[in-house]
Amino acid sequence: MLIITDPAQMAEQCAAWRQAGQSVALVPTMGFFHQGHESLMQAARKNAAKVVLSLFVNPTQFAPTEDLAAYPRDMERDKLIAEGNGVDVLFAPTPELMYPQGYDTWTQVPGLSRLLCGKTRPTHFKGVCTVVLKLFNITRPDLAFFGQKDWQQLAIIRRMAGDLNLGVKVEGVPIVREADGLAMSSRNSYLGEAERTQAPQIHKGLTLARQLFAAGETRSSVLRKRISEFWQEKLPLGRVDYLELVHPETLKAEKTATPESLVITAVYLGKARLIDNQILG
Ligand code: PAF
């Protein structure tokens, strides 16, 4: 596995592959890998001749009050995991290379970015879109793989790729969960013991909504109320940021649930803010 830090060298490598007729898949990450990341790498490996994995803790998607400095990092372990999953190039630029002095260009998908996570993280998706567009421009991938745990991010990047005719196929990969149902996330490492014990209840609450829907309940207000009551009892350490039932592409709130509806949440638990979602049907 090659390790590249310079965006120009990365672009040259991808151009050479393209010229040789080899397809390129990009897996954008911020590192500290878990099995969710590995499933992205494996999906990329299956679907393209060459796999580029970017590892960059992108400062522009963190607000000044957020966890940029504390964000977990383990480059040596990440290298081994990437290599073990058949990654061809680990692209790990520095912030100075990605955002040199005077950097002043931004990308936004304002409509979708204002909803859900955007309400408490109003600048987050501007940073995500900007870095992902830069990564797309550097690597010009045929395919790019993102986890469905960050459903809103995936919807926004799909919209950006379509609206800007980027010619990259944006693929969503299913959430990978711990045995007890907790969605895997690098931020799970922030959880204390009691918080970790309660964290699987986030998923269990969303699963309750699926069960109620399967039994015939379609009123969004009732589904949300039942989840909230469940969490009040089972997740007392949690503080719900939002809990919504939305259309999976427009992310607009829906009053009446359909099998395609998405139940989506963000919950503060200790130092972590955890997100999760499920399609109802
Ligand atoms: O999902 C992430 O890890 C990040 O938001 C991404 C897509 C790598 C952009 O920094």
C-alpha cells in the first residue's frame, strides 16, 4: 500500500490509473477505523480496480466548540487495517496542504444542510461538502463509498454530486453495529461505562418504531412519542438533540409514515453525540 500526503501526487497517481483504463473508488474517512470503515473499504475493493482511502480529520467541519482536538486518532493501526483490506493508496494530507494560506472557496447544499444535524451544527456540512468536493477533484473517482450511519451526509453528497455533474457514483453502505445494536462510530470511544451500557437503547428505540409501524401505526407523532417514552425509561443519561421521521431523500419531516420513511436521531450521551437511523419498512 502506497501512502501519499501530497494532493498533486495523489492526482497524478489517479490520472495514471485512469489512463491505463483502471477504475478508481474513493473511501473518504477521518480515520480511527472500526468495522464500519472496513465494510466501506471492502465494498470499494469489490467494485473498482484501484481503491484510494483518504484519512483526513477535516478541521472545517468542526465548529470551534466541537471535538477537533480530541477526535480519536491512531495512524499506525489505521495503516495496518487499510492494508489488510486491500487499499491501494492511503491518502493522508495535512490541513496545510488541503487548506493553504489564503484558502477561501466553499461548497454548500444549503437546503438539506439546514435540517436535522444542521440545526445544531450549522456550519458542519459546508465543511463536509467542501472537503469531499476537493477529494473528488483530486482523485476523480468512478465510485465513492459512504456509510449510511451518516444518512444526512450521504443525501447531501449525492445531491452535490448530481447538481454539480461530478460524474461519480455515490454509494451508501449499510450501518455496521456492535453485537448489542450500537451503531459503530469512532466517537463511541468517548463513552464512559454507564453511557456505553445505555447506548444500545438508541437503536432499540428506533427498532420499536419499526415494530409499531409493522403493527399498523403510521402516525409520525405517535411513533416519535413512543420512542421518547422508551428512551425516558431506558436511556436516562441521554439527551435527545432531534428525533424525526423524514423522507429518505428530501429529509423533510413526514406526518404519515410509509415503508420508505426514515426514522433518524442524534442523542448526546456524555461527551459523545451519537447519530443513528433506520428505514421503517
Ligand atoms: O464521514 C466522515 O468521516 C467525514 O464527514 C468525511 C466524509 C470523511 C468528510 O470529512
